[in-house]
Amino acid sequence: MRGPVLKTRDEIQTMDRANRVVLDTLEILRGMVRPGVTTAQLNAVAEEELGKRGAKSPFKGYSPMGLPPYPAVLCSSVNDVIVHGIPNRERMKEGDIVGLDFGAVLEDFVGDGAVTLAVGQVSGEAAKLIEVTKECLDLAIEEMRPGRHLGDIGAAVQEHAESNGFHVIRAFVGHGIGRKMHEEPQVYNYGTRSRGIELKEGMVLAIEPMLCAIGDKLAGRLKKTPGGMVQDVRTDSDGWTARTIDGALAAHFEHSIAVTANGPLVLGR
């Protein structure tokens, strides 16, 4: 297995431009999210923005592990969908939450990011889930300094999520990113501090905590298997749409971050 691919300063600058396409587009989509809008409409705008910026999608047509080619440039995950929701014509409703995961390829480098948004007024639980998941990402980013370890990133996410009563999804991970969307290493959203690969200047990682509320089925499984290592995802027949096992809400945030001598650099900002 190859280790992490370290990036040069020039390559990180190129990745910064790719991620600017991602963050700018997500900001445009943020302004569109409201009751009555469809995720298909969001996808159409995202694809148009890629074209305007001379970028391509790393998502559309992607088919890892024998999955059918992904049919859109945007993943749109509503309510109990954790990740990889396929855009459709169903109108979002007041009180929904929607995770938008988007990527861009520019000058042969990939940018990747995600945000979870409220659709109109949402419940207190939904608002807290969104807030805590974003805080988990911020805490994980702070760990991305030379000399720290992958376990520090995972521990930061896990500690904050669980102290707020949420479950860290185990089935999905963050990843290295560069000329390919998924590079080594895998970045778990749980872990033990000072364990795992040591972070080095030039590493670029896509950090993406995914949390969910704990419904009855998940609570029962966690009681039987302490430590959170349970089956916590069910997948629709399309092969892509990943849901919580009991219909509980899920949230997802993501940034691509470079490890630098001066600390973490959030690309695209």
C-alpha cells in the first residue's frame, strides 16, 4: 500500500483554486436551499457552475467497486440520508435538512467539500446536529499540524460528537486527496490520540465527519456492542444512497486541508 502523497507548494496552490470552485458553488447552492426547491435543481446549477469555471466533476460517472456510475455532479442527502444521495425531483420541505457534497477537478487536481443546511425552520435536535457536526470539523482541522497523528483527528471528532449525544458514523471515512479524489490515507472519524500515521507538511486530507442522532435501533445495537463499532448504515437499491439504520437524522461537513509548517490551511477559502 502506498503512503500519503506529499504535495508541493505549487500543487497546494492549484488545489486551493480547485477547492475555491467547490466552496463558491456550495455558497451559491446555500442561497437556493428553501422549501419547494428540488435537489435536481441544485444539481443543475452546480453543473452549470463547473462549466463556467472551466472545471469538471470528479463525481459524475464515478464507479468504484463495481457500483453503477454516479449520475450527478452533486450528492444531496436529505434527512436520514448520510451521504451519496442522488439528486431527484422531490421538493424539499420545511424542517428538512440537506447535506450537499460537491467536487471539482481543475488543472488535474481535485477539490472536495460538503455542508449540511437547514431547509427553513428546523427542530432543535436538527439544528444541534448540524452545529455539532460543523464544530467536529473545525476541531479536526485544528489537529492538522506537523507531528500530530491521524488518531488525533479522529479523536477530536469522536470526543465532541459523543459528548453531545450523537453517534459517529463508522462506515465512511475521510481520505487523502490530490490528483485522485481518494488517495491514502483513510481518515477515520474516531480514534485514539497519538496513534496512526504522523502528519507531515505537504499532506492534503479531505476531513469529513458524519454524525447521526441515535434512534431506537442504533441505541439497541450500541448497548450490545460498546464502542460504537456497529452496523450503522443501510444502502438503497441504487447502490449509492446511504441512510441511518433507524431513520434518524444525519449531517455531514467536509473541507480539504493542507498540513503546512504554519498550521492547517483550509483550501478554497
